[in-house]
Amino acid sequence: MPRILVIGASGQLGSELTQELKNIIGEDNVVASDRNISATSSRQGLFETLDVLDGDLLYKIVNKHKITQIYHLAAILSAVGEQHPKQAWTLNIDGLINVLDVAKEKKLDKIFWPSSIAVFGPNTPVNHTPQNTIMDPLTVYGISKLAGERWCEYYFHNYGVDTRSLRYPGLIGYKSPAGGGTTDYAVDIYHKAINKKPFECFLKEDTALPMMYMPDAIRSTIELMKADKVKIKVRSSYNINAMSFTPKEVANSIKMHIPDFKISYQPDFRQDIADSWPRLIDDSCARKDWGWNPEFDLNKMTKDILENLKNLKSTAILNTD
Ligand code: AKB
């Protein structure tokens, strides 16, 4: 049985992925870790307080729990990264190198590290963005993800570390808040809608971006990690896609269930970031190499999120607006 360490387990992706890994391999085989203990499911079961910049502590935790795989999710995302560029670079790159080093020293079985559509830039083809293409990211987050991809491939080729990675689009879940990204509006909008509040969007109505619903994101991650090593042909990071929509389209999808939902648009600095990213990603390599196939499109996701939020609200678990 693998012994898994999840770094960044209290975040939007980390909390749901940690729970799913526990469901699959058992509570006792998954160690959640984060800088802060937050009120998420990752607090149940094994938990270690860990700042991934502390390489010695990381090493001790790996030894203590006999870890064989790491999912390293801790990062500063695109919007917050532009407010704190050096911190974003340090956390995103030094943290990754600490993880790669411990994987190399301890000969861990495999490592998962998320990249992002933020690795692309204004000269990248925006439609059906290929796996291999021009990459000239404008944000520190994007620069750090692109550099991180190169580091992952470097450790694979030079030290045999089994690094696996996905270029996530905007991830949309309803269970926990998103954390400092440009695609976060597509999370917040559902909470406003279910609470019968108007939503002010920080992107223009016609800004199309690649997006993915959390169940697809979790499944893609687990399928990539389960895939036979010889099938993983891309050791930088795989393009992965599920859907692409604009703020206006997600508002219209919500209006099919909540007809009087209101949206207005007040673009801010995040508009420039979104304008530098692709609209739709070509993920044919992921489909061919390890069989990726998304399940949720926009309307299926909207229905699922609104139903779940409604249930949470009626059982009074949800009290965000
Ligand atoms: C962000 O908006 O920064 C992230 C991402 C696309 O990686 N959600």
C-alpha cells in the first residue's frame, strides 16, 4: 500500500484530493500537511504542520511516516502572486525543489505536482492550445509553473524521479473557497447565486477561459498517478481540459435554475492576466497516453453545484455569501 503525503492539504484542491485518497487507500496511509490547520476535512486523520520551504522538516516527516508518494499542491496562485511576486517565486520554486530533492534522496515511488494553463502567454495560440507551443507567461505564477515543469523533467531525466504533472485549467468546486486565482470568479459566482445575491465579476462578460469541475480534477489526478509508468510520455506537464466558458455563459447557465440571478462586470487587474491565457486547451496527448476523458460540461456542473449548495444550505452547514 502506498504511503502518501499531501502538501497543501487544506487548500481548495488539497482538501478534496486528500479525502479521495483516504477513501481509496485508507485513512492511515494518507498524511495531510499544510502551513496552517484549517477547518477542513484534512484535519481529520494524520496531519502534520509543514511549510514546504522547511526542507529538513519535510525530510523528517517523510521518514517518520515512511512516505512513498508526495502530492505537492502548495502554491501562490496568479492573482495573489502579482501582489507578492518574490514570495510567489520562492514558495512555488524552492518548495518544489525541496520536494524533488527528498524524492531523489529517499527514492520515493512518484511525485504529483500541479502546473497550470498560466504557463502560456500572449503569443501562445489561444484556441486548441497544443501540448508543445510558445510559452511566454506574463505572471510570476506562470513563470514559476513553467520553470517548475522544467525542474520536474530535469529530475526525471537526470535522477530517475517519477514526476507526474497536469496543467490544470481553472478548478471549480463548491466545498471550499478558491485561493487567489484569476479563475476564482467561477467559484464565487455560485455562492452568490445560491444566496440570492447579485454578483460583480472582475472579468469582462466575454472572457473565455478553460475550466474544470473538481470531481474531474480529482479523477484526472488519480488516473495520472495510477497510470503505468511507461504510458507517461510527458514529464513536464500534460495539457488537460474539460470545458471553456465566459462569465456571461456561466451566468446564463445559473439563470436556467435561478432566473432572477443578476451579474454585473467590473474588470480589474485580473482581466490582463485572463487575456494572456488560452481559451481552449488541446488535451489530446493526455487522452492518448493515459486515457483522459472529462465527464462534466458547464450545464452538468452548474446543476450539480447548485443542488449540492442547496442541500448544504438547507442543512445549515453553509454560511458563506
Ligand atoms: C489561477 O487562476 O491562478 C489558477 C490557475 C488557472 O492555475 N486557478
